[in-house]
Amino acid sequence: MTLAEADRLWWKNLLAASARERRHQEIFRRLRKFLGFGLIAIVAAIGLHLGFFCYRFDVFSDPVFGRDRGWLGPYIRGNRDTVDVGKVGYYESTDYALYDFYSGPCRAWIFLNGLNYRGT
């Protein structure tokens, strides 16, 4: 089959398809495009969240323990509410907003350091 014959066959099949089939093809083409952009957006959002987590927290530090909550995660950079008590930091403040916002990465960090998230 030559290229010209293949082109004619393609056009013949395209024109023979009903309007309903063409509409479905168009919908699925747009859906695939939308899902591709959505997947890129989700991956970018997760990457940015992890990047800001590494920026706000000292990921190579010792774990921080809070009296009310147990293990919280790593040290917050520039925070004066964490006291170094040896190999562990003790969080003296009652404001856990940053640890709550980054609870997913903090839980993963605690797990990777061999600690229990809500226990001692």
C-alpha cells in the first residue's frame, strides 16, 4: 500500500464515521489532554510541597518531641521554641501549625528515622 492509498483510506474511514463516533473521539482526545495536564499539575504540587518542606525544616537534624503530640518531625529552621536536650529536640510552644501543615512529610520523616508517629 502506497502512502497516497493509505491517506485516501484514512480520509474514507474518517468521513464514513458517524457524527456520534467523531464526537466521542473528540471528547476522548480532550479528556486525555486534560488528564495529562492534571497529572502534571499533581506531580508539580507534590514536588513543591516537598521542596518547601525541605526549605522550612532541617531534614538532617535530630527528631523533635512535643509533650502534647509525641514525635513531631525535624527541627524547624529559625525557630527558637525548640530546645536541644541531647539527641532529641523538645518543642516548648503550643503552636503546631507548621507541623500540622506538613504532617505528611513529617510522618514520613519520622518513619524513616525509626520512630512511632504518635508514641514515644
